[in-house]
Amino acid sequence: MHTILDPTEDFLPQVGEVTLTYRSKPTIPIGDRVKLNSSYLTATFLYDELLPRMGDLETHEEFYVLLLNSQLQPSILVNAGIGALTATVVDIKKLCRLFAILPANQVVLCHNHPSGVVSPSRQDNALTEKIKELAQLHDNVVVDHIILAPERGRYYSYADENAL
């Protein structure tokens, strides 16, 4: 026996209305904003911000996006991906929304390598290029991508190596 559905009847379950709201809530107090005009200052800032969030940099990879204002001061730090020991998946759609709705002129990409090897992988390079292109569509410039080692002070800067 087959049931014939009447197309005039509503068979979808009743669901409440879904609302999406974007709020710009900086994670960095305005009084603590420093000018990040070198990879050393940026890496130091990132270690200071990320170590309390992550606990340590040895157990898994995480990918962050730091938005800077026109004076190279940090305005918003966003986690764009949490991964495993050797890889992180970055949600490009999340970054697209981020670049579209949040004010920034310049962008610093950052992730950690739990292994301690700070050299970028082919995947790191490909992701950097992809995010650079996305940022340009929204009139943002990726000024650096910093890879942090678990040991404080050891990092790789794409800008310092002219790899951007």
C-alpha cells in the first residue's frame, strides 16, 4: 500500500525561527594594544595570547587569524581551526564571513607545529596562498603567517623569509 501525499498540506515539522547575529567582540583589551611592526613582536604577542588559551603547543595544531587595524595594532584574534598532532582543518567559509563583517586592514595568520619543526609544509604554503586570495577579495592584506614551535621564541615568519 502506498501513501499519496497531498501537495497542499504542510508536511514539514514546525521549527522555530533561526536568527544569525554577528557581534564584534575583541578579545584584546584596547589598553593592551601594541604596534606589531615586526615578526618578533607579533610572535611574542601570539605566544602571550595563545599559551593561556591552548595550555601548551605540543599536543595538537590550532590555526588563528589575527586582525590588525591600520596602525598595526591587534583588534581581534579568532580561532579558525583545531586539529590533531600533525594537521589542522581551517574553515575557509568562516574566514570569508570574518573578512566580510569585521573591520581590518591587515591580517596575520598563525598556527603551531607540535613537532617543533617550524618550516612550513606544502599544505601550509597552499593554505597561505588560498587565504591571501580570500583576504584580497575583502580588501585585506595578509602581512605574515607565523608558525610557532612549542618552545617560546622559536617561530617561522613568512614575511621574514619573503615567502608571502
